[in-house]
Amino acid sequence: MKIALTTFLTLLFAGILFAQDEKIGLDITLTYTRSADGSVTLQAEVYDEEEYEPVTDLEFQFISVAGEEEEVLGAAYSDENAMVVLSGIPFEKILRDMSDNMVFRLVGENDIYSGFSELQIRHVELSVNFKIEDSVKIVSVDLTGKDEDGETVGVEDGEVYFFVPRLYGDLAIGDVWTDEDGYDQMRFPTDIPGDESGNLTVIARITESEDFGSLEVRVVKDWGLPTMTEALDERELWSPNAPLWMVITFAILITGVFVHYIWVIVNLYRVKKLGR
Amino acid sequence: MEKERRNFIKKGAAIGATGAAGLMTWMAAEDVNETGEKVKLLSTNGEIIEVDKAYLKMASVENAEQMRRDLIGREPVPGRKFIMVVDLGRCRNAKKCIIACQKMHYLAEDKEWLKVKLLKDSDAGAPYWFPKLCMHCDNPPCVKVCPVAATFKREDGLVLIDNDKCIGCKFCMVACPYSTRVFNWEDPENPDMEGAEFPSTETSLPHYHNTVEKCDFCPDMVRMGKLPDCVTVCPNGVFYFGDENEDAVTNGDETVRLSALLKDRAGYRYMEELGTKPRVYYLPPVNRMFPVERGYRDLSEEEINVMKDQMK
Amino acid sequence: MKNTREKIFEAILPSMRDKGIKFKLWNAFLIAIILWGLYALWIQVTVGHIVTGMRDHIVWGIYIVNFIFFIGLGYAGSVIAALLYFGNIKWRTPIVRVATVMMVISTIIGPIYIFMEIGRLDRIHHLFIYARLQSPIMWDVIAVITYLIGCIIFFYLRVIRDFSFLSNKEIFSGFRQKLYRWLSIGYCEKPEQNRLLKQSNDILGVLIVPIAILVSSILSWIFGMTLRPGWHSSIFGPYFVLAAIYSGIGVVVVLLYIYRSIYKLEAYITDTHFKYLGYAIIAFGAGYGYFTFSEYFTDWYTSKEWNARLIEKLFDPQQYGWATFFTTVGGILIPMIVIGIPQLRTTKSTVVVSLIMVIAMWVKRYLIIIPTLENTLVPMQDLDPVVSKYSATWVEWALVSASFAAFALVFTWIMRFVGIIPIYTSSELEEGARIYSNVQTSSS
């Protein structure tokens, strides 16, 4: 089955290459993002090479390549912003070589356009660790990958940013740069509000690295400040209920006045009775 | 966006129904024979809850509408304290915020909930553009004076108006020192409300003739976790909006620490001495992105003169 | 004593059954103005508040001005009447009668004008079902209702005995006699009846003065409780109380003079009355002038930016300078000078300066409301002068005119019904007897 597919694709490719002279080429920027849940998103921005206009509504194939092997991951159309997105690709579906290198190929063609792009990404594992040293809160990362022999080693030069998610967007709290052992650490800020019990989601993220693409790890840690939502005061001038002294004063005044009114009205009633 | 709004209004109906049902449960708990059949409803906290079908029938038709409005509009977005920071150094009177606000709230062209003023703090000081929204004060003078509780302060910091209760006495307009509130002097145009069966206090819709309205920080949007339109539309990122509890604000591009922003940029509140405790902070107009004259571009000679005359 | 009563009755009878052409024309004129006002109201209710001169900054206009003016008269009436009653002042009777009638009518007309200001009259019941005690408007609603009830009882207590006297006069139609009899609730000079009436009079007399002062202060707090310069002032409560009494005396002087000249009542409404009322004008004018001065002076001296802008607005001849000049000179200085210098003081001059003063007091209320609203904290920067500057439209003037016409019309008819001179009390005072003369002889 796989051989048949490969053959078919090879033939297809030959066709594309053959026809390329008459068609407009494409300028493709392909990016790789691995989200915290492990699924992969491939995304590309597509422009034509002549006018540098966005190319819309063109079908693209996403293909995973490893040596001779190829696997079609899926297809998508470019939208009005010239974006082609294939998200939620299970990581297991992607082909890797011995040292965990991955190659992605994006192919798109119709009557007018034709083009393809390749992206090589080294698969790395990012782990986040928390520790307290001399009552200083420290967050550290270990970035590991595989060498040519398939051995797990530390990966150098990984720039990892830390974020905490907020209602609107993620708030950056610092960054580290891994050493030859794939390790680096930083002080964790102590004044970040978390939820009611101080839990905080910490995101460690590598953004658009040429070698590793984008990837992130999310860890929940109770290093945030507990957030207390104070209930509004019940009896303020601006709350629905009036301050007590106001209610009491009002009640006394009104009662005092109306008691006298009633007294007078009773008097008038007695005058009337006397007049009969 | 519009579609989302509509959907939200529909969602509001479910929220309201839950609340009404809850109230009825409390009122008539003993008289109801439970059917055993449960109905799933969305609570005001966004949780799905189950209610016995028998309770649903209890909601009286006449009061249901008002109850829904009360329950949707007066419940805060849980756990939030909304806050805004306006960077005066970036504003060039582009007025995109005003137009977006008018579109968002279906306002007529001459109606501005959000205004941009030209201010000057001292004789030798430099003039600057000053976007003026509702300050959503924590000690709101407008809410204090409302005789019918039509305008109210929520736990999430917002000051809103229940357009259905407002009697149009305008006392809140007089009490607001920032002249934030506007009045529907003429019968206002309303959007086609089809599909939006239960308009809520949070959408400030429909507009009613002879009642008071104002900037509401788009509570229906923020409930959905979206930024108000004035924030996202501003080309210069003037407005930062966020949750004070989280100590973070966003201007659409960047998310920053609120406390750090206010500390580093010497944030202040307009007319602190009034004691209204606004929820809108301003960053002083320093390190300007644009000369103040950029803001004159789209104004007529007459408008510029009026502004310069009244500039204080 | 009976003869004295008959004498007084004969004197005021022409005013109680006037059927002359002038009287009819007068009524027609007033009704025409009221109808014009009702037409304006109909336009305002159907078209909306866009027909007024009010806009987003100046949200309150001459309706509120009129509201303060009339409510002020209402408060003044009871204070004047109660003070004269407890002072047991001999010459008081016609003044008390005019003051109490003015009190009742103004306390009814005034609040109507706050409703003119309210956009949604169809939701007026919200004031009761969603009432919030923290709102000064709510205080005012409660205070005015309480005061109005007190006023009506206070006034009624003073006319019961006259009703019983009038119910036997066959010169009136049968219906009118029956109405008098019904209203006199069977009063027939029994000592116990007199005792009860005197007690009631004493209770309300004592009660109505603090209520009037409180209610007047509450009115001022609608403005005093806002953050606006020119309103937010601790002097505002007493300032409003004094201004109310001051303008009230002016109106009493004018009304007494009109009745005296039309119905030739010089024997009962004497020059002495005007002299004493003149003295009251000097006394209250001095107090009111002192408050006015200290209000402007303190704001001007410290010149806090927002306040200074208001002072500039008020004293700039291009803006409200001439109006301020008129209210201070015409409303305070001239009355005090003209009445204070014996050579200038005549009944006529007293009446003329009172009239000027009353007009000035209306203008003063305008100066309290409008310039303050035009003086926003954040500059308006509106192109449209309709938005940035208030000027009342014909709708508003028609409605305000209607209030004065309604006052005149109702006053005319109440006076026609009860008589301008209190018959019983006057006769008692004239003969040097105690009021409710036989109270002491009663055994109870």
C-alpha cells in the first residue's frame, strides 16, 4: 500500500515539476507548532512569486517525509489571509528518522499556481521543573533530543520563554537559554496572581525556532498568589441597600411626623363627633 | 462578531431561565411535585446544571422578562475585576475606537459613548488627546443618586444601566463629573432584534427613547473572554484592558503586568481628588508616538478652533 | 363679636362672588395660557425631550428652575404662617391666609415640574416599586409628599371655623352652602371643639416649621450632593431655606396688594401690613445677601480651577454677568435700600421692589442651575451650540408660563371660596380676645 502511494506521489511530483514552466510559483513560509497536548499544527503563509499577492482557496497537501518514506498527513485550502492550516495532527503519525528529525512537505497546485516547500524540524522534549533553593523559588527547563546514534542528550541553545495565561493573552514572566546540557533556570516571580487557591498554569514555550519549530509545555503549580474576590459592601451609598443609619433616621423622622398628622386627624374626627 | 453577539443574547435567555427557575424553586418549593425529568440549563457562572422540569413551569410569564434581565445583567463575570489603562502617549485622535463603539452598540453617528478630547493641563503644558470612556468608578456618584436602581455597580467592577428601569430623570448625568452619560433625546434607531428574544442589560440593547446610556465596557464581549471593540480596533494600541485580579492587561498586541505598567509609566487616574475611584487609569502623554497635530487631520477648521478654545 | 364677623364678611363679599367681566376675562386669559402649556406638554410627551433646549450636558433646564421656585414658595408659606401664629401677631390674619393658600398651591405645582424633566413618565411608578433610599430624588419625593399632606391639614385647620360661618350665608347658592357645611365638619363653637382645634393648630404649627426647613434643605441637597461647583456647598441647605422664605414674602406682598386694590380692602390690609412685611424683607434679604456674598466670595478667593470657571461664567458680562448683576442688585440691594430708607418706603414702592425681587429670585434659580451645568469638568468641545449652550425653547416657556397661570387661577378660586380675610381669627384679634376665645372657660 505504502509503496503504491509512494509511486503515485512520485509520478505526481514528476508531473508537477514537468508543468512548472507555465504556472506561477509560490512563496511559502511553513511553520511547525507542537501544542501542550502533543498534537501538531502545520501552518503556512502562501504568496505568489510574481506579484507577491496572497494566494487564496488553493488546496495544499501536507506530507511527512523520512528518507524514502512519505505519509500524507492531510489537506487544507488557503483562506482569505493566505493561510493554510492543518491542526490536530497526532504526533505518532509523523515520520521520524533515527535522530528524531522530521521533514514536512507542503504541496499545492491548480491551473494557475504550483509550488511546494519543505521544512526540517528536530524533535525535542521540553520538561519544566520547580524547586526551592534557600527559599528562592526557581523554575528550570530540560531540553533533550536524540543524537545521531539515537541516544538521548541535552540540547543546547534552546530559548525558552515562560508565560502565565491570563484572561486576554499570555503574560510573559521571563526566559532562559539552555546550556550544553540542555539546562537553564531562573527565579520564579513571587507576585503573580493565580486562582483562588494560588494555582498557576505555567507555560514554557519555544517560539518559531529554526531548529525545533514552536512547542510548549503547560504545568500547573501552586506558586501564584491566591486571588480573593471581595464581595461588594452591602450597604453603601451606591449599593442596592441603603446604609442602616439612613434607614433608621428616615424611619424615625417619617414615623414622628405621621404620628402627629394622625393625632390631628383624630382631633378633627372628634370635632366632627361633637358637632352632631 | 455580530453573530456571536446574537448567539450570546440567545444564551442569555437560558441563563435567565435558570435564574428564574431557581427563584421559583425557592418561592414554591413545597408545592411542586417533581417529575423526575431533568432539564440541563446554563447557570450564571457558566456551569451546566440540572433542574427538574416541574420547576420550569413555575416561572410566571409577566415577571419572567424582568427577572431574566435582572439576572443576566446584574450577575458579575465571576472572579473578575475589569480594568482599563489608556496610554495617552499613543493616541492621535484616529477615532477608530469611536466608530467601532458606535458599530458595536448600534449607535447613531452623532452619538458617542466614547469621546476623544483635546486637553492641556497647564498654561505652558503641551496639549494631548484624551480618550474619555466611562470610568466605571468604584465609588460611582451616578449610582448613588439613581432613585430607581436602574444603574448599578457589579462585583466585577462594571457600572451598567438597566434601560428597562430607567425613568429618565437624568440625575446620574448631573452627578457624573466626567459627563460620560448620554440621553436618548430622540427616538433611537435599533438593530433588527430578530433572534435576540431576550435582550439583556449587558448588550445595552435595545435603546429606549428618553433614557440614559453610556459606555459599558462591552460586558457581553468580556463575558465571552473577548476584548471590547475599542481596544482591538485601535491602530496604536492605546487601550489596555484586563482583569485587575490577574494583574494583567492587554491592548490586543501585548499582554503586560498591570502593576508594572502603572509603576513604570506613572499611571494615574483622572481627577483622583474627586474620590470617585475610577477603574480607568491613564498613562501620561510622554514619549509620544505622534505629534498632537496629527489628530487635527480629519477635523474641520471650526472643530479645531472650538477644541483649542475650550482646551484646559 | 358676631358683628365684627359680619362686618368683615361684608368687606370681603365682593371678592367672593365676583362675576364682573374683568373677572371672566382674567379667567379666560389664564385658561388660555394653561391650554397653551398643555399643548406644549403634549408635544413634549409625543415627540420627546428633543423639543426642549436640554441636551447631554445641560440636562436640566427651566423646569427645574421653576420647580425650585415654586417649592420655595410652598415652604415659605408655612414658615411665615407658623411664625406669625406663634408670635401671636395681631396684624397677621390676611398674611397668614395668603401665605397658607400660596403654600398649598405651590407645593402642588412645584413637583409637577420635576415630572416635566423626567423622560419616561410611563415608568413613574418605578419611583415606588424600585425606590432607593440613597437617592436625593427619593428623599425629595418622600419629603414633598409628607410636606404636602402637612400643608393641606395646616391650611384646612385654619379655614374650618370660617366654613361653619359661611355655611349659613344665604347669599351663596345652596350647593355652595352645602359644601361649606360639609367642610366645616359640624363646628359650632363648642368649647371642646375649640380646644381640639387649638391643640391641632399648635401641633402642626410647631411641626410644619422644622419640616419645611428640612424639606427645603433636602431640595437643596439634590444639587448639594453632586460634585459640581456652584452646587456642592455646605451652605446650600440654609441658603435655600432663606431664599425660599425671602421670595415667599415677596409673593405675599404682591398678592396682598393686588387683592387690596381690586376689592378695596384697605381697612383690613393696611399700610402697616406692608411696612411689617417690608421689615421682614430687609431681615431675610440681609441673611440671603450675606449667604450669596459668602458663596461667591469663597469660590472667587480660592479660585480652584473648576470653581473659578463658574465664577467667571457668572460674572462675565458676555455670559451671565448681567443676570448676576440683576439678581444681586435688583434682588437684594434695591429692596433693602428702598424699604430701609424711610423716605423711600411707601406701600407702592414696597410692592414694586417685591415684584422685582420675586423675578430676580426666579432668575437666581436659573443662575444656580444652568451655568453650573454648562461648566463641565472635561471641556465639552462640541461644535453644535445647541449642545454646549442652553436656551429654553417655546415648549419650555409655554409650560413655565402655564405654571404661573395655574397658580394665579387656583389662587383666585381658592380665595373666592375661603375669603382673603380669616373671619373668625380676625374678629377675635380685633376685639382683643384670645383666639379660640372660649377655650379657657371650658372645663375639660
